[in-house]
Amino acid sequence: MDKPSKNEFGISVALSYAYLIINALSGLIIAPFIMRKGTHEYGLYMLIISIYLIFNVEGLGIGGVIIRSVKKHRLNGEKRELENFLFVSFVIFAVFAVLSLLIFYIIGMFAEILTDGPGDLERFKTMLLMMALTGAAMFLANYFVSAITGYERFLFVRWLILAKIIFRTFLFIFTVRHIEIETLVLFDLLITLVTLLICALYAFIKLRIRIRPHFWDGKLFADTFRKTGFIFVSLVTDNACWQSGSLIIAASPSLGVDYVGLFTLAVTLSSTFTQLSTVISGIFLPGIVEKVVKNVSGKDLLDYMIRAGRYLALPLALIITGFAFVGPGFLQVYSGGDFAGTYYIAVPLMLSQFYFCIQFIGDNVMQAMNKFNARSAILLTSSLSSVILSCYLTPKFPIEFSWVGIVISTVVFRIFVTNWYYHRKLGLDMIRFFLSTVPRLLFSVAVTVPVLLLFFYLTDFGFVVKGIAVVVVYVAASAFIYVNKSERKTVLGLAGIKK
């Protein structure tokens, strides 16, 4: 069995991080070009995208079951069992694809509630059909990506995914001014179909993967469907926590499609916030796995978690502080002035995510301990409560308060319940974690704020200069108040400075 070289594996890891960063930046780069078409057009387009993103399970979450089984059968030389498993898993992914089509169809039955007038209704249905086909094709593409990853062809998968997002970004930038938003949705469908075709050809021709039903194994089907199904439901409900707000806003008589863009832009900004935590925490995953395998004490795990959390806290607190000060000016330039209300949605969303983001390494501990189902259950409960609260609260308040349901469920489940689980079930002293990461950082921010308020009061610079001032003052305050000797030595070492 051919194995990738260490160099190839290292490059694939680097490309994975590059994808996370570029994918986050892509949404921010494309958005202002579409915004120039007007708040209504942007809102209608983002309403369709939000529906798709609820069912978007791209990545290795749902495909991880395929990857592990493919590797196991290949290591054991079980060719017939491998081909049979690939057939069973293909049937399951086809079921998910059909299920997504059905859900899109049900959403289409409520199209009149989500749109403003007959003109929007027809356009919405057309785009919804194309996006439903995109979603179904995505499941099949994800199937082949997972199978190829199981064959350890990491570079092919990473380069293909990276090329897809870069091509989509440039295509949208250069064409969006000259076409209708329906064509943008068509582009997504065509790109997904091409990705599916390339993956299928690579799997069948290059890797000679065969999907054959040698025998029917009901137990295998049930077990695989149970594992993938639980992950599917968890991912969909987690996506719904953030994306269903667009549907609720569109269906609210007091709001409507024109306000969808304000909410989705805030979600885009806050998701960029969490992408950073994902990238940084991923660096610490190998160390966590090693410690769990060696069965180290809860104290050692917590020390590692604190170390990771402190490194995460610095840039995340800077982002919140910076956006709090220069957000209005940034949004004025970024969106053309029509999305000022986004500021009042994005700030609470970022604040609510800060603490569970700096604990992101705790998810790695749960994965390493094979307790990922517990995390999925917490996310499921959090997401369901978020949707229910948002359905009740959003129509009762102005658009600037559309964050309330999400923030309440985040604080209750993703912070308090998760910390209780870490503390009681994993044996991690979360009180010590809090005291080691938050108080001194809050003091740093408390010192930064009055200095910046005085600077902004005495000067009248644009948001770029103000942003630079935020970084300088925040870094100086954090260096003296928050950063300890070990961290300072590490940072100086990375900068090539010997103390």
C-alpha cells in the first residue's frame, strides 16, 4: 500500500490551514462586490446562501467514517470488504443527497412567506432549485473526497479544494457587476458539478477505486448510517444556529429580505473570528493526542489547554477591541454605508464566542478521549435552543437585536454546560483555566480603552490609522500586563530575537 511521504503530509497540513484562512477571507472579499447591487439584491442572494449553508457538511466531519474504514480495510488487505463498504457508504451519502433535496422542496413550499412580492418569488424558486442541486452534488463530491483521503492522497484533495475556492472568488469578483445574482447561484452549481466530476474520475481512473455490492451487510449499513447520521444531524443543527436567522428575518412582517444582508454580514464577520481559533487550536491537536495516549494527568492536560487558550485569547481580544472601535468606519467603507446596523449585531456575536473559542483545545481533548459524541450532543441542544429562541424573539425586536437568541444559547450551552462537562467528566479544573486566561486580559483591555478614547477624541484620522493605533496600544498593554516570561521568550524566539 503506497503511503504519502512526510513532506507530502506536511504540505497537505499547510494547505489545510491555507484553505481555512482563504475560505474565511473569500467571503469577506466577495461580499462588498455583491453589496454594490443593493441591499435587496444582497439580502435575496444571502437568503439562498444561508439555506444552502444549513446543509453544507463539506469537510471531514461526516466523511471521517469513510476515511477510517477505508484505511482499516486497506491496511488489512480486505479488497472485497473495502469495495462492499464503499458501496454501502455511497448508498448512505445518496440518501443524504435525496434528503437534502426533499428539505429544499419543503422550504420552497414556504417561499411566499420568505419573499417580497411575485417578482422575488419566482427568482427565489429558481435559485432555490439550483442550490438544491448544488447541495445534492456536494454530498456526492464529499463522498469521493473522503474515499480519496482514505487512500491518503492528501495533496490532491487539498489542492483541489484550495483551487476551487480561489477560482470561485476571482470568478465572482470579475463577473458580479455584469450579471444577475441568479447567475452567481448557477456558478456555484457548475463549480460543484465540476468538482464532483474531477473527484470521480480521479477515484475511478487514477486510484482504480471500485464500488461493488459483493454482499448485503445490514449491520454494516445500520452502523455506518448511525455514525454518519448523528454527525449529519449535529452539523446541520449547528449550521442552523447561525443561518436560520436569515429565514426568520425574511419571514418576519416587521423585517423582510432587505434586512437579511445586515444579519448575514455580521455572521460572516463573526465566523471569520472562529476560523482563526480553529487554525490556531489545530496546531495543538497532535500534542493533545500524544498526552492522552500517554495517559497524562488532568493537571497536565489543563496546563496545555491554558497555554493554548492564552495564545488564542490575545488575537481574539484584539479583533473584538479593534472592531468595537473602528467597526463603524470599516463597515462604511466596506459596504458603501448601507450596512451600519451590522455593527450592533456583530459585536455581541463576537463577544459571546470569545470564551468558548479560547477553550477550543478542549474539543481536541474530547476527540482524543473518544468523547466527541458528548460535544455533538451539546452543540445539538445549543443549536435547537438558538433556533427556537430566535423564532420567538427576532420578530419582536429591531434588526439590531437579532443576535439575542444565538447569544443566550451560546452562553448557556457552549460556555456553562461545556465547562461543567470539562470540569466534572474530564477532570479539568475550569476555574483555574478561567483565572489563568481572562482576568489579566480584561485588565489589559481596560487599560487600552481609555487611552484609545483619548486618542480618538484628540484626533480625527480615518479608520485605518485608528486601527493601527488600536493594535499598537493593545500590544503594548498586553506585553506589560498579560504576557508572561515564557510567552514573551517564545514570541521573541519566533521573531529571531534572543533575549
